[in-house]
Amino acid sequence: MGWISPFKLNQLGMLNMNRRNVDFIARYNSRASYPMVDNKLKTKLVVAEYDVRTPKLLQVVRQQHEISHFRQMAEDLEGFAIKPAKGSGGKGITVITGRDGDEYVKASGARVPAAYLERHLSNILAGLYSLAGTPDVAIVESLVESIPGLARYSFQGVPDIRIVVFQGYPVMAMLRLATTASDGKANLHQGAVGVGLNIANGRGLNAVQFNRPISLHPDTGLALENIAIDDWQEMLVMASRCYEATGLGYMGVDLVVDINQGPLLLELNARPGLAIQMANGRGLLPRLRKIEALRKPHFTPEDRADYAMETFSAL
């Protein structure tokens, strides 16, 4: 499918921010669910009960005095990720991919001492990255190692897959690839590449960077049209299960494909952005209305994933 302009997208049922906030987030998302979704630690614990795997939890740092245990815990680790439980937009996440003597190697290749990471943990606890600047908790997770087939498209960062789930149905998906501009993070606002994915089979549709069409990754130079995601149906079912786990009617589910563990949930988002429509060259609204109009909803995540694959490939 070729590039579609924003004007044309409006004619194809583009969901705008105001309508998203009023008709979908406010209507379908209970406020009671937000504290769980906005806290990565709480999310991990809840989704585990619904057979949704997440990266292994290595340590939880809740108090300043616990930071001293971190150096001991990380002594024999080659790689890990430090995250604020209540951070948003990728802020405050530090990824360590290796060791060089006493120093830790960040995803960018920069080398930092243990004291740097301890200061970072201290800043997380102080709430430097939390949504409202409130005190936070730091979590240390095992390093996600992307499967080579996807990793080669991304630049200095793990590619992830965002799936928008409405009433338990996966309705739209995209692959996000890190770039130099995005500083190794899969964040579209910071310059990551978004590749729209056909919900029927996980194959690439269009690619955009800063909402403009591209055909090659700006750093790796690889063509983006041939991308296909393995384990696609399993990923849709995982995303669908997050509906039962959270009760959220409208959310973004962010998954990665680990070389050893397969698909893993990174985080959930109760206010997913709208750039996914540009990457897909399609508006969300017709798909959302289709789900709203269902007279007989599907009760299992598997059935909802199957319905989405059959219904939304052409919509």
C-alpha cells in the first residue's frame, strides 16, 4: 500500500486527539485502572497472572539504603535495564549492554562507572522521571535481546511493537525502530521509525519518520517494505489478554521479541498516541466503530485475535 497524506487519512477515518480522549479514553478507561497501568512494577505483577510474560525482574529498589545492594546484585551481570516504575515516554530508562572492566557499557557505547548508575537510581527514587514528580521505585530487569531478524533494522536500540487494543480486540499495530535521532529509543516523537503492520499477518505496510514517508531506515539503510513479524498470532493474543488483566477498554500494548523467551510485554499505555495511523496509512475510527457495533462480542483472547486478523486486514 502506498503513502496516504494526512488529508486523505481524515477521509479514511483518522482518529484525532480530542475524539480519542472523549469517545474512547474517557468512555472506556476506568480511572481505577490507571495507577496499575502507570506503574511498570504493578503491571508486571498483574499481567503475570494472565500468562503474559515480561522481562525477568532482577531487583526492586524502593529505599535509598537499598541502592547499596545494587552493585552487589549487578556484579556478575553483563546486561540489564534500569527503569522508573512510574516513568513515561521512555524517560529515565538506562540500558546496559555489557561490561568493560569495572565500567558498564550503555546501549550507545558510552562507558559509565557503578557510581553513575547508583546516582541514577537515587534520582529515580526522588521522582525525577515520575509522571507527577512524586517519589518513585526503581526496577532492574534482565536485558532484552531482540531476535536478529528484527534487531538488524533498528539502530542502537531494541525494536518494539505497539498494538492498540480496544475492548480486548487488537485493532492496529506498528513496529517501532530506534534511530540516531531517537537516541536508541523506540519513541516516534523523538525520531524513531514507525512501520505499519498488517493485522492479518504482521507484514509491513508503510514506514514513517517524523510523520513523513520513508522506504529505507535512515541509519541502517535497510529497506523497510519486507519486514515480517514471527509469532504474530501469539503477540495478538498476548495483547488481547491485557484487557482481562487491566479492564482497560482502550490501550497501547508494547511488546518485544526476545531471542530466548519470545514475545514479552514491555509496558502498557492508557493513552496511546495516534501516529500509528500514519504508519499504517489508515485511520483507527472505522475499526473502533466496527468493534462498538458488535452485537455478540468474543469472550476469549484467542477468538478476539482471530476476529481482528480476519476483519481488519482490509478495513
